[in-house]
Amino acid sequence: MSSIAHCALGSRELTLSARARAIAGLPPATRESVWSERVPLADLRPTQMAVGMRAVEAKRRKIERRAESMRKLRRYLEKRPVPAVLGPDDDFYIIDHHHLSLALWRSDVDDVLVRIVADLSDMPRATFLRAMASFGWLHPYDTQGRRISPTRLPASLDKLRCDRYRDLAWSVRRAGGFVKTHIPFSEFAWADFFRKQIPLPLVSRDFELAHERAMRLASSPDARHLPGSLVAA
């Protein structure tokens, strides 16, 4: 366990369903719990390779507007704890809020409130990665949407790379082209949808035009299967 003081909200049993524990080869849990603690951003491990850098910069601007008041910044972050799984060697594997975490890193914020949703620290690393994949807590794909080995995922926030289609998905959601869901990595599904139909040179050269095309695609029947789609089934 990290030496950082933590606030326990119950036992340290996993907050996993019986089926999920069985998949991981774990004994049944007697209680469910989560706990939160402040963790240095340098200690967070991503569970994806790519982010949208436009989205990161938008969040960084929000952070820096609040950074003039530590009270405002603290309130902002307390409302947005970063969910993570405690893995082998007590590493913190974040399973959401990658853009926020990188924005904080780039704003020279030292630490963040992390909400531990599961403790898998007693697993061998290979078993841990298989379990994370089973739960949908990894997105092992590179910046071009190609599947990679989970061992190639970045070891720290500063190693995250830019995927312009991830930015396109973010901009379409902000414009109301689809709605946010709780499905893990759902915006990557939209990014890959746009990747297949909008050429990268256009996204790089004229993002606004690419956004317009993406908005039209988001309202087409071809998008109805995607998470958060507003197209009637």
C-alpha cells in the first residue's frame, strides 16, 4: 500500500460483482468498499495510450482559471476524483479522467484525489492485465486505433500520445452530436467510427470542416449502434 495516508470507507474488499471476481479467480467478497486518497500525479498509470490534446488544453484552461484560488481548485478536484484500480507494486491504474489528469500534470499540479474502486495488488502482473481487460478497464490501442499489447501502455501521464480522432469525438459530443455514457472508453468507439470515414489530412489541416462532417455522420443511421447515439434505433 502507498505510504500516503488514505481514508478508508470500509473494508478493502473489491468493489466487483461475484461474476467479475470469478473471472479473475478471486474468492467471494464479504463486503464491498471503496476508499479515496490524494496521490501524486507522477504515480498514476494510464490504461490507454491516446488522448485528444484539444480536450486536454480545454481542461487545462479551466484548471488554470481556478488555480489562482487554492480553495476553488480544491473544490473543483474534489468533485472529480479520478477512479483507479490498485495494481501490482501498489501502482495506481486510472480507468477514467485521463484528459483531466494530463491537464493537471501540464498545469504543474502535484497531486489529485483518487477513488480506488478495486484492489488487485496481490495479482501477478500478467494475471492483473488479463483481469483488467476482462472488466473493460483497459483500452490497449495505439494512436491509429490498432490493437497493441497491454504491456505497451504508457507508464506515466506524460507518455500519453495525441489521437486527433479522439479530439474529433470530444468536439462532436460537446456540440450535442451524441451524449456521454458510462460505458468505458465509449468516445474511442466514436473516434474509430470517424477514423474510417474522415481522412486524417483533413482533420489535421481543417479541424472545423472535419467537425462538420463528423456531426453529419453522428446523425446518420450508420451511427445508431454507437454508445450515446441520438439516432433512433
